Amino acid sequence: MINYFKAFSEGHILMTILSIVYGFMFLRLGFKYDGKYDKYNRIFFVLFIIIVRGIRYVYDVQIGIFRIVDLFSFHFCHISAITLIVVFLINKYHKWVVIYLTVIGLPATLSVILTPVYGLPEPFEPRAKLFILYHGLIAVGIIYVIAKNTITLGVQEFVATQVMLFGIAGISAVVNKVFDTNYLYLVYPPEGTFLEDMYLNMTSHLLYLLVIFLLAFSIISVQFVVAKIILDIIDRRKNAKEQLAQVNA
């Protein structure tokens, strides 16, 4: 039986609030303490997100829909989660990793949290709640990475993010073909979403792909511009504080 998880239902709001509360504590600890305390903070995050995702897999095994290939999902959010686990454990943040998380990972994750209208088989309620909490944790982790690292966004970075987008989509298309998966929803749209309604009214699959690529391109482009504006404001304020400190010295 398929149920549909509606946006801003009780379960949705509860898991979103839980993500925000944990996120506040995680970020506060991350900025208040350095060294081993921040390390423990990051390790706890890694364990938390693995446990949440792991419980989802246990449910999937019980109802017979788990596949090993799911561990290597090419959905943007899952890529972000794996990336966060790695960078938090090694405590190294490459420029392009931060840019991917900022421009692609964050909007993809937030779009799932804010519009979780999709179909799930039973046991529906716990799996849906874990789904929201998992994405909430990803968003929290990305915000931590963005806040801890300084990046510059320009034309080169904009082009690179679009290359990342279409590169991941190309790899996903091959994986979908080989393993009969539906990563990035390139084969068919997620159930219960506006994409499904749109897909049912389209005359060809190629048109569907064109629409979702244009949609992804637009969202990522907007996020790039917003991120650049925010980062430029932060940079100007930082420079102004440094100049004021030099004058008062």
C-alpha cells in the first residue's frame, strides 16, 4: 500500500523542528569549541546521520525493497551525505567540495525538506519521518561546512557547478540503465509530486528530461547568485572590521 507524505503535516513539522534544534546545538558547539571537542561534535554528527539512514535501510529490508546499489545512490542529497561523512572524519574541505555542497547540495536538500509530497509503502509513518530527519541533518552539515570555510564564487565556479550537474546526471543515466534504478528521477518522476502530474501530461520522455534539466539549472543558478551575494556581503563586512581594527590599533 502506498501512502503520501503531505508537506507541513504533523510528522513533517516535528522532524523539521528536531533538525533545527539539533542543528542549533551542532553549530553552536562547532563554533564555540575547537580541537578535540569540535572533532567529537563532528563524529557524533556522522554517527547520527549513519544511524538515521541505517534504520531506513532496515525498514527497506523488512518490506523487501532494499537493494545494495541503494548504498551508492546518485541522488544529490545522498552524494552530499557521503561527502559530509568523509570531510567531517578527515576534517579537510576542498574548495570544490564546499562549492558543490553550497550550490548543488543545499538547494537539493532544502527542496526535499520543504516539498516532501511523495509515495512510500508501509510502514509509512516512521520511514517518512526518518526521510525528513535525514535530509534535515544533511542541511545542517552543509551549513556547518559553508560557515567554516571561505570560498569565492565567480564565472569559473558557475560553469563548474553546471558541469557537475550534468556530469552527475550523465553518470546517473548510465547507472540507471545498468542497474534498473531511477537516480535523479531521470527514468520517471517521484510519486505524488507535481513532476508526476507534469509527466503524465507530456507527449515524450525527452520533453520530461528537458523540463527537469531546465528546472535543475534554474534552481542551481538562483542558489549560486544568492550564495554569491551573501558571501560578498560577509566578505565586505569582514574587510571593514579588519580595516577598523587597523585604524584603532
